[in-house]
Amino acid sequence: MNPMDPNRHNQSMMGGMDRHGQPSNMGQAHVTGMMPQQVPGGSYQQKQMHQMTNFTNYSTNVNNLQDEAITTSDHQPTTSRHPLTPAGPSSVRSDATPMTPRSAADFGVGPPQLQNIVSTVNLDCKLDLKKIALHARNAEYNPKRFAAVIMRIREPRTTALIFSSGKMVCTGAKSENESRLAARKYARVIQKLGFPAKFLDFTIQNMVGSVDVKFPIRLEGLVLTHSQFSSYEPELFPGLIYRMVQPRIVLLIFVSGKVVLTGAKVRTEIDNAFKLIYPILKNFKKRG
């Protein structure tokens, strides 16, 4: 065999030479079995190109299927899956709306009930407290103990502190309307005793509400996590004191789940404070 023959390399690749320098078929069967699918009348390079063309066509078909699936999902809001993906529990919509956190009302808790309202009014006249204590019903006056007349009425069930300066504090009402009505009744009693009392600057100074969240609370964990807003000294007071910044409300939280809210000027502040504190209390619910 001529060493300069250009077919020498191809012949050696296909099967090698026998001992007489002629092409051998010993390895051809082995190599042929590993070669791609034969193309009649084509060379080895043409066979490779044929297989690469088949692979490219297959990839194009798969991409077309994926594009069709994406286009279908864009036009149809219902659940869609890839045509090659079998149906099963995994074929769940990923764009489903997440569940919103449940509020206190969903668990039958709240809203807080008003337990006490403190209001003030200016009668705009000087008062003789001894005369009021002697002539008015359900009134008591002990200047050594407290420098005001303590007067009570049954409907609405409230208590008034009447000062000689003409200022009056009304406590015990369960609603804003009851507090105003009670203050007017006290002013009317003062007028009947001969004082030129007026009814000026009626103002609600404080509202107290209470609610039961109906589950025990881990106060130790709450005070550690919210130490900036809360204090808990069980040796001095059994409840945790939580001072909310906005709204400016003070909450007394007890391990039994009872909560007292105080410091509000209007009813909505108590309701908003409870809506904010309830998810926090849920995170510190005692288990077991």
C-alpha cells in the first residue's frame, strides 16, 4: 500500500489492513454496529448530517408544543398543563389567590365591649359643696378624704365628682350617649339647688373596653418578643402591660386570654387596637 495514498487513513479507520496490505473487513462489522443509521448511497459524513437533521426536527417539534401550551394558558384562565405532563396532584394552578389571615370575628371573638367611660364638663360657676351634700340625694362629702362631692344616680348607673370650681367628672357609663345624658342630669340637680350651672365643654377623656380572646396566652414569650412596648412583672401585677403607639392605647393582657383596653378617646381607637393586637396574641397561644 502506498503510504501517500489519501484513502489510507479512511481504510485504516474502517477496518485496517491485512498482512498483504489489502483492506481488511475484520473490524468493519464492529464499527458498522456503532455507526449511525445508514443512508443508502451516502458517505459517513452524510450519515452524520442526516442524524443531526432528525434531532433538530425533533427539538423543533418539542419547542412548538411548549409554545402552544404557553399560548393556550395565556388565552384560557383555567388550569392548563404541559401536553407532555401527566395529570395528577402536581398539576395545580400556581396563580391561585392565597388565603387571607382570619380575623378575630372569624373565630367569634370581639369586638371589645365598653365597660367604663370617663367624661368631664364645666358647669361654669362656683359651688358650695356643703350645701350640695346637705340638700342633694345620694351625695356624700368628706373634705378630709377627698375635696369633691360624690354623687350617684341609678339611670344611667353612674357616679359624679363635683368640685367647688364648677368642674365635674362623670364615670361609669357604658356608652358615649349614656355619659352625656348622665352629665346633664347631674347639672340639672345642681341647677335645682340654686346654682347658675351651665353645660359647657363636655369631653370624653377615657374609654375602657374588655374582650376575651378565648385561648390562653404565653405572656413570657410575648414580653421577650415585644419588650419595646410591653412590661411584665408577675410579682407585682398578674397582667402584661402593652403600650401601643398607634393608636395610643394601653392594653392589659392576662394569661387567661382576657384583655383590657384603655386610654381611648373614641370607640374606633379601641376597635383598631384590638384588630392589631389579635394576630400577635394568636402567635403566642399556649399549645396543649
